[in-house]
Amino acid sequence: MRTVPKPWGRELIFAENERYAGKILHIEAGHSLSLQYHERKDETIFVLEGELILTIEEDGALRERILRAGEAQRIRPGMRHRMRAEHPCRILEVSSPELDDVVRLEDAYGRAGTTAP
């Protein structure tokens, strides 16, 4: 296992091999991940604790959804998305193994256009 510090919190990567990856995202209150998409990575997120505001592309438009503990959402390659937490939350993410496959479109921490942690 390894922990990756992020400006919005941290990731605990508990599984990583040639077929899949598993992470727990700890998102701090008032923080959000980049507006991003993945070229190859296919992921499903599951809210373990708290409430997540998910902005996700549906039918070509960005829409907001609230995911509460026990709810899940699949995010397919090419779908623009962003996660935001008004209160601390923990998210389980299971995905294909391309962890560095991120195209950041907007980022509150100056990382737009990069794959930097």
C-alpha cells in the first residue's frame, strides 16, 4: 500500500497490477478534484463515508449529482467529471490500471494540463 498526498486530501492505493487498481480517496471539506477525463481508464467510485458532489458528463453536458454513502457511479473513458466535498468524505475507487491517465481541464491547484499528483 502507498499513500499519495494530494492538494485536496490523499489517496491510499491498496491494489495496483496489470489488470486493475484500487484506491481510497480522502477528500477534505471544501476541496475538489480537477475537472478531468481519462483516455483509457475506466473507473467506478463508491462513497464509503460522507457526501460527494459529482459533476459528470451526460449526453454531452455537465450535470451535478449528489452521491451519498452506499451509492456508486461508473465513469467511462472520455467522460468529463469532477468530485467535490463540502464535508470530509471517503471514496472507494476501482479502475482499470492506467492511474496516470488523467487529462486535467480545470484545476484549483494549478495542475491543469498536467498529470502531476
